[in-house]
Amino acid sequence: MRISTTIFLTDETISPVRLARELEQRGFAGLYLPEHTHIPVSRDTDYPAGGELPREYGRTLDPFVALGQAAAVTERLLLGTGITLVVEHDPIALAKQIATLDHLSGGRFTLGVGFGWNREEAADHGVDWPTRRERTRSAMRLMRALWAAEPTAYEGDFGHSVRASEAWPKPAGGAPRILVGGAAGPKLFDHIADYADGWMPIGGRGLTETLPALREVWQRAGRAPESLQLVPYAVLPSPGKLAHYAELGCEEVVLQLPPGDEKEVLGVLDAFAPYVG
């Protein structure tokens, strides 16, 4: 089972270059980065974990720029977003960013897709909150049209449309690996089965109970049972927990690193070393 990592990289933490080099040298499989364009200081939306919103949320580096740096100094390290707030992007421009990063990294990019929790952040991007999931679905279909081998037009909802176009480079394999993050439920599972390769459950709790429902939706959509990928995300590891994920068929687990300076982060990597085979 591959052991990857995620971290809130900020202007105050270890740098993407230093972290990426250390991860590859130590045998970790990948680096996934979250996204927030900004955090409005006047906010009615509660932080999902409860309490005050941690400082790092308002200081996150742009994940695509940071992952570009990581790609340039590594050869094997997988690179991903955990997650990209697709509705906060122009999907035509986002498709180009994704394809370029995947191309330059030699097909190492995974697109983690999420729907967000911060209503104020989304509102500043002109997002109508109740429609954010369907906006994401439409944007994903538009991006797949641009990644297609032949020029392909797309006419969707929410103003999403593109003429049949030359759009290069293409992601390796026609599209990057796509994982959808979020809490278990029929709406989420529908999205996973529609346009993704698997699920990125935050924390990885309750998978034994929820996986059968996802697998049923997946197969009902005509997807091959063995193709479903499950990648528990932002996990605080223990030997028993990782063994449980392996029993469930997980091929990759993403461990949470603290948003710390170089000394702190490297210390945690030392502590995680026994989990890296």
C-alpha cells in the first residue's frame, strides 16, 4: 500500500521544494495539497471541525504553482490536489493547468475534486451555493471535452460551453486520475460513479459501513468493480488503521502532516518512517 502525504503549505511552512525532495528520498509515494483562494474574515459558515478556523487556511499556497515546483525537483513522487475547488475556477483555464502539470510531471498528477464548505469564499467567486455540485459536474464534463483526443465541443449548464478546439498538451492517458472528496452519501457517490476514478474519504472513518453502498452505485453506473479506487485522506496513522485499509483493498493512504516549519515537518516524517515500506 502506497503511503502519501498532505499538508497545508503556506508562506510560513517548509517549502514545496524541500518537502518534495525529502518525501521522494524517504520513499513516500505522493504529495497532495489543499486549496483556498482566500478566507473572508466576516464569515457565518462554521468550520467543519469545530472551533476557530486554523491560521493556515487563509495562508495556503496555490496548489498548482507549489506542485509545479515539486514536480521540477522529483522524478517519482505522485502529485495531487486534496482538493481542488473546481467551481472557483474557469474550467477552460483549469483544464489547461491540469493538463500542463500532468504533462510536465510525466503523468504523475491526481485531481482531487471537492465541493467546498465555506459559503463566503464561494460567493466571492460568484457561486450559487445550492448548485455547486452540479456546477462541478458540468465543469468536469467540459474539461474532459478539452482533454479528448479529437476536438470536442461541449454545451452544458451554468454557462459552461466550449467550441471544438485544439487544446494541448493532453494529460497522460487522456485524463488525470480523478478522486472525489467528501462525506459518504447518495449525492457524493453519484458524482464519483459519474466522472471519477474513486473516493478520497477524509479521515477514513466508517468505510466498512459505507463502501457497500458506493460499490452498488459504481456498478449500477456500469463501472468495472475492480476499477474503483479508495484513497483515505488526511489520516493520522496507526498500524491497526493502515492494516484495516489494506484489508479493504486500498492501494494508497494519504497521511496528514502538520503545517509546520522544516524542523517540525521532518520530525513527523521521521515518525512516519515505519509505515513506509
